[in-house]
Amino acid sequence: QAQLVESGGGLVQPGGSLRLSCAVSGSAFSLVNMGWYRQAPGKQREWVAGIYLSGNTAYSDSVKGRFTISRDNAKATVYLQMNSLKPGDTAVYYCNAFRGNSPLFEWGQGTQVTVSS
């Protein structure tokens, strides 16, 4: 079973940027699609961005044009560059592999992102 370790979160002012990282161990990282998800207080976890084995990427409408997902197969790490952050982006961010609409691995601890002035 894979282990997911997210990092890079923090407190940032509106309009600021953060880069999240997710290190994946115990799996064939280069053989799975990877995604970022987030869960705001009182809300369900939602999908944010995905990067496929082909290298193609996809984003939710709420982050399109502001967030960029990337991966480094040699390091078994997926990244999320977040720019122009808004208070509505405040959430715990998680990564996971996915197939179709289903996450594949047990969730990690996530990393908290707080956007506030």
C-alpha cells in the first residue's frame, strides 16, 4: 500500500502563492494518474487537479488558470503550484492516485492552506 506525504502548506495573504508537494512511496508512481484534492471546513473533499500518465492535466473550474499540477516520476512526487490564492482556497489539501473518479490509496494527513489577510 502506498504512503502519501503532503507538505508545503501554510498561511498566505490573498493574491499570494504556495507550492505543495506530495511524496509517494510504496507504489509504482510512474504507472498511476495523480491528483490533488481539498477539503474545506464543513464541506466534502473535492477534486482540484489531475495529471495523467500521458502528461495531460485537468483542473476544476474554481482553480483553472491559477493552479498548475506537475509530477516528477524520478522523485515519485507530485506538485501543485498555487497562484493568485483566494480566501475560498482555504482547505486541507491532499494528493492521491486515481483511476476514473476513484482515489486509489489511503489518504495521507494532508497539508493545511489558509488564505487570509
